Amino acid sequence: MPAVAKVVVDVPTQQTNQPYDYAIPAALADQVVPGVRVVVNFGNGSRRVMGMVVELPESADFDGELKPIEEVLDKKPVLDAERLALSRWLADDSYAFWITCIQTMLPGALRTETKLLKNHQQVVVDKGRAQVFAFVVPALTVAQYQAALATVRPNAKGQLALLQALIAGKIAPDGIQVSHLEKKLDVDRTTINKAVTLGWLRAEKREIYRTPYSDLDDRDRTQPLTLTAQQQTAYAAVAAAVTSKTAQTFLLEGVTGSGKTEVYLQLIAQARAAGRTALMLVPEIGLTPQMVGSVKGRFGSDVAVLHSGLGNGERYDEWRRIARGEAHVVVGARSAAFAPLQNIGVLIMDEEHEATYKQEDAPRYHARDVLLWRARYNHAPVVLGSATPSLESRARAEKGVYTQLMMPKRANAQPLPPVHVVDMRQSELDNESGDFSQQLLDALKTRLQKHEQSVLMLNRRGFSSFVMCRECGYVAKCPNCDISLTLHMDTHNLRCHYCGHEEPIPRECPSCHSPKIRYYGTGTEKVEQTLTKLLPDARILRMDVDTTRRKGAHSRLLKQFGNHEADILLGTQMIAKGLDFPDVTLVGVINADTALGLPDFRASERTFQLLTQVSGRAGRADKPGEVYIQTYNPDHYAIQLAQRQDYERFFGYEMHMRHEGGYPPYFFTFRLTVSHEVEDQAAKAAFRLADMLRDQLSDGAVILGPTRGAIARLKRRYYYQIVVKYKREPHLTATLAQMLETTQTSSRSGFQIAFDREPLSFV
């Protein structure tokens, strides 16, 4: 009986959570272990695909003749026992396919592609490539190099220069990169190759990691600060769990500027002192540079960084540094939750309330749930930090599921900045002032005179929201999606932010041919243009999705602002949290009520969190700060309580509203989405699935829909959704699992079905 491996295969049209049995050839017996990627023949033909070995059972479940594993792609497992178990849990928890979860946990460079050769043979190609450079190492003694001088012709200037450098010890004993040697001595590659042939030098190939933020490794290390009383209390509680290896979850609720980051750093130090590793998540790539600077400032090259803003090579090398045990502290965005750390001592999620921690595509996981799972596996505490915790987390703290830690005062003992709410209904706006009230403009001018800095946040990007004809009402819409196109003046085009469709700005209405086609709404580009006219002496930096597309743009813009190369930082929500600049004394919010108009029960919570977070960017050092919030809904409770930065009262009021409406955290929610290129087909499938749910679930479950999606058509597909609200449904998991298995059959007919447990948005 041959040895057997259970393999989860990567076949998009036939995905399943059931692994297949394959025989292990004797020649590969030592290489096939759980967690390695292999190449197998799948199906009736000769299709070669990648698979992941997940188990080595004693016997096969399949009675027929087993196909053999053809190739092993990894010398060592790319998934250890912890993350193999995590991938299985993730598939069950998010109702996703197992192979999809495995691929989510690995860097893109470890994904394969199948190529068809000219002879019609298939090969599976691994994308991962190490960065290798040519090095040379001195191979002789100084006396031998001196003797070699006599053998060199007088006109062989390159060889003479090389020998003299070797005699003078200008080439380190451990060698030098060939390209660097060429520049250092002004010699060519032919001369160096000749030296290798003559035995003067020994040639080697060496890997050099592509390490992001490596320039921060050589800075002087920062020293731990003396903790305030409230910081010390929070630190001591978590540190005790680190020491006792207790999987306890702490909700660290600290006002902006209370010093949560220093608590994080000292907890990481505590874990490292105990010989354990640490994982820290931040919600935005834009926040990563400052947080990486803080963590690397304390721990240097022991820190690895993982986020989607890195190049594939950088992510691959950082992932391998972690897997090889060369980096023990990981900082990153959502995907860093799967970092290949072992023996984790503490897990930290900063700004835990942020929606960016939820993955929007399959597997639709929340990074918080991943951290909680890994905490249980590693017997380590989790710290969820925020000035404005999500209602779900705060409710768990109220019930004792999480341990609540409070830091209600700023670390520098400065008061929170006063917040002024400007009623825009009373403001006299004109074409010149745009969206700026006189109060905010005056405050900006005052900061310019004092040489202090300001932060302006707008809830939109682009130049304006849409293009509309004033004669017939035509609005420029995307041909693929049911949404208007956004104007971008930098590229002089209209762009869809969902599918990427672009088209030129129309000179006349395409419908009625009227020239009265105008731009409506407000975007960051337009605000920047208005500011330039109103404050011609102000230096403005714009930070939004469009100005941060290029690699390293976040870091470059923040560095410029930190170096006082700009007076005003204008941006979207990415500048609302985490940023810490001592000379920022003014924060202004334009269109504060944008989110309040959305048909989403979390709209008030998000507005309160956003306004509280952005208000906290002002007055973080010795200079007092001030905040102006422009709104057309000044009496709304979210804005009123954000003005007072009163989270406790907001929590109580909002929980009452949620209870009355039957929303989370009083109910669990689940969303099922069906799409098809033909609307009628999508609708029929959605109603069939809704009937299936009604048959299987109890009368206590509330099934809403099917209804058309908030954006009914996206990327040429029509969307319908069903929302289930429930408290306890013993048959829900089995019903959804059955639906998941039918997804593959449905997909061949053009259907796509998506499952989302506890969605953060229903829009």
C-alpha cells in the first residue's frame, strides 16, 4: 500500500473543501509533509495543478488507484501546523473554500501559474524568486597578492588596481558585491572575471533581502518612556497575561493622545524579553510609515513589515524573514494577521473599530477574529486599542467577555482640543469661498501667521462627485456599473472607482447636446484648487487615493508634512487617525455629514468615530489645538456627542437605538449575495435561495429580501442580496455549507454567490 497524502487542489471551476487522496512516490517520501505545495494531475485528462498537502493519513479514503504526486515545490513547509489549522477554521468560519483561504495566507509570490508549452505539455511555475547578486571574496594572502603583481603586464591597469586594493585591505574579507566593486575601483566585469579565473577572488551568489523601511534600522534606538499612572495600569494587566501565557482579550479604550502606542511598545518588549514574538496590526497603509517608525525605532531590524503597498518581492522577502525566525516583531495591515510567526507572546490591533480590518472578498474574514484564534492557539493576550471602540467590542467588554482598560486622559496632561460645530445652513457661501465657512478660513489664516500646521479632512476624493447636464438632467454614468463617474482634473477624464472604466470629459451633453454640462459636488482636488485661490501663500499637500497610488507615496507625503514642507495637509479619511505631528494645532472637517445620509445602521457610529478620531490630530504636543466641524446636521446626536468627545454617552444612546431596531450587537447578521450578467437570472436565483433559508431556519430568524444591491449593477453584473438576522440558528451553518457546495455548479451557469458573516456594510 503506497504512502498517501491528502491534497487540497487549486482548480477554480471545481473548488471544494474536500481534499483528494494522492500516492506519495518513494523518491518524494522525505519531501512530502503537511504544509508543502505540490504539483498533481487532476481530473480525467492531463491537467497539472498546484495543491497543498494538508494531512498524511494512514490509509486512503479512495478505493481506486491513486494518482501520484508529481513534484514538490517547497524544501520546507510554507504553512506550519498552526496556520494549516487556521486555514481550515477560516474556511469554516467565513464559508469560503479551503484553497482560497490557504492562498490568502501566503504572499503572492508563492502562488503558481500553469503554462502550456509548445509541445502541449503543462508546467506549473512558481512565481517566488529570491533576489540573488554576484559577490567576490578575497582568496589569497597579502603575500600571494604581492607576488602576483610581478606577473601582471604594466598596461593591465584594471588588474593592477584590483591587486593593489586587495593588498591594501580595501576589500573586506567576507567579500563585496561585484557591481559595488566595479564602481569602487572603476574596473570592468571582464577584469573581475579574469581575477576569479586566476584564483585571486572566489565567486559566490548571495541572496539579499528586499527590505522595506531598512533605512530606519540604522537610527538610534528610542528608549522606553516613563508610563503615566493610567498607562502603567493598562500595561501591568496585559503584561501579567503575557507572563502567565493567558489567552485573554483586553479592550484598551484610550482617548486620542493618551499614549496607547507606548503601552504597545512596552508590551512587545515584554514578549521579546520572554523569548516570544509579537504581532501588531494597523488599519491603513497610510498609518504604517509612522507606526513602523515607532516600532523600528525601538526594535530595529527585528521588525518585519507586511502590507499590500509593498512590492511582491518585498512581501516575499519579509515573509521569509519571519518564517526563518530572523524577524520576531511584525507590523502590518489586515493580511499581516497571517504572518508566519511562531510562539506569539502578544497580539495587538490598533484602531480596532476600523472597517478596513474586514476583508471584502472571499474569504470575508475579520482580522480581529483571526487574532483571537491565534491567541488561543499560542496562549497569548490580545489588545484591542481604540479611542472609539466598535459597539460590538465595547458590548463584549460590558459583559465581561473582554477585559476593559481605560485611559481617559492625554499622556501630556493637555486637555482635548475644543471642537466648534459650524452650521453650514447659516453660512453664506459663494463661488469664491467654495465649501469653506468664514470661521474655518479665519482659523486657517491664523495658523499660517503663527507658522503652525493644519489638517483638513474631506469625505470624498477626486474633483467633484458627478457631471450633470442642466438642460435635461443627464448624469455621466459608468457603462458597466450603476453609478455615476467621478471627474479627475489631473488626468482630465471621468473614472469609475469600482471597475476602473475611464472616458474623456464631455464638452456637451451626450443626450441633448446642450453645452450646459457642469460639475457638481466637492472633491479633494476641487478643495485644493479653492484653497490655493483663497490662501495663495499656503503650501498644501493633498493625500487621497489618487495621490497615493504610487509605491511609497504615503511615506513621502507624511515625511514632507513632518518636515514642515507644507502648511496644510488635505486628505480623505486616511488622515483621520494615527497621525501624530506636534505642530498641528488646527483640524477642519468639510462635509462632516456625508456618511449620515447612507442607508446603513452603522452610519451614526462611523460618523462619530471619524469625527472623534480626526479631532484627536490637533494639539497633541505642547501647543493647544482647535477643531472646526462643518455640517448641515448640527443637531444630530453623533455630531453633538463628537463635539464633546463623549464616547460613553454615545455608546449608551446608540445601543438603545440598536436594541429598538434589532441590529447588532443584539442580533447576529449574515448576508448572501447573488450576481449574474442577466438581471432576471440573478433575481430568480436569489428568491430560490431565500426560500431555501426559510425552509431550513427557525421562525426566530428574520430574513430580509431578496432586494437589489445598493449598486444594482457592478462590472456588468446585476446583484441581489439577502440579509439574515438571528440569535441562535442550529441549522444555519449546515444550510450555508450546502449552498457553498452548489456554488461551483452554479458558477458554470454564470452565477456568483458570496457569503458574508457579520458584514460591516449593507450598502
